[in-house]
Amino acid sequence: MMVMQKNNKAEVRELLLQTGRKLVADWGAEFLTARKLSEASGCSVGTIYNQFGNMDNFVMEQNIITINELSGVLQQLLDGSDFYRRLNRYVEVYVDWISKHKNLWLLLYDFHLRNDNVNLPKEYKRIFLKICKKPEQDFDVMFRRLSAKERRAARLVLLTAVFSTSSFLLRQTTGKISKKNVCKLLVNTYLAGLEVLKRVR
């Protein structure tokens, strides 16, 4: 059990976030329950709900930390002369990072799978789109003839594709990759991309 002097609300909140993060990183997203968090942090279940309202809000705060960490790494990528190489480098760094933080990323992915993006808070969605920030600069240079709206749609489709593929990569741990699953993934990613285009128009 983690022990910390809980002097004020902010410290309690930070303790819970740190403890929950460690639980997920060590044991997986399914291990994150109010009871387990209470046992590991030394805080009551009531305190957890007083701080966050519900576990979905707690998970959203965890996801914001994850997004900010990944976005920070992606922003440090060096610029180069070749857009395609930069984009591939972006994907390499993205995949490397989520592979090292598999359980935290699956927590984020499963949360998005359970919740319709339309119903997620605007501020949360704005933070999530920070993952696109680095390619945004490249898209603006490479595709300047497109309208700002079209470039935004292209970035969202790219993010949708990389995001959906990321979960598949993390869950595929042993054996040969199923050809059927690859095809299903590509089709569903394509359909998700069309859905993004429909919303952006």
C-alpha cells in the first residue's frame, strides 16, 4: 500500500491518480476498480467518489495524463525535409511509446470503445487531438492547396487509422496475425474514417 500524508484535497487527488496509474501499468485496466484503488491508496471508496464523481471521470483524468505524455514525446520529433519520412517516423515513435505503456494505452482505447465520441466532453476531445499536433504542421505545408477543413479531416482520418490499429497491435501477442482480422481492421478503419469526414463537413 502506498502511504502519503494526505494534507489537502489536491494531495489526495494526486495520490489517487498516481496509485491508479501504477495499478493499471502493473496489472492492467481490468484491475482498476474503486475497491482496488481504495485498498492500494489507503483512501476510502467514498473519498474516491468525492474526488472524481465516478470511475469514468477518474479514467478520463488518467487518459489525459497518457495523452499529454505521448503528445510531448511526439512533439520532440525532429523536423526533416521529407514529409513521408517524417510521417513514418511519427508512426514509429507512436507505436514504440504505446508498446512500452501497453496497459495505460488499452485503458484509453477501451474507454473510447465504450463511450461514443459524441458524448465525450469537448475539453477531453480537444486534449485527445493533441496527438495530431505534429502531423498538423506537416499537413499544412504539404497540402496547402487543401482548405483548412479538408486538412483537418485528413488528420482526423489519419489519427483514427493509427488509433484503431494500435489496439490491434497491442492485443496480438502470440502466433500468426489472422488475415481475416487484418481485413476487418482495415474495413472498420476505413468506415470510421468516412464517419469522421461526415462529421467534419
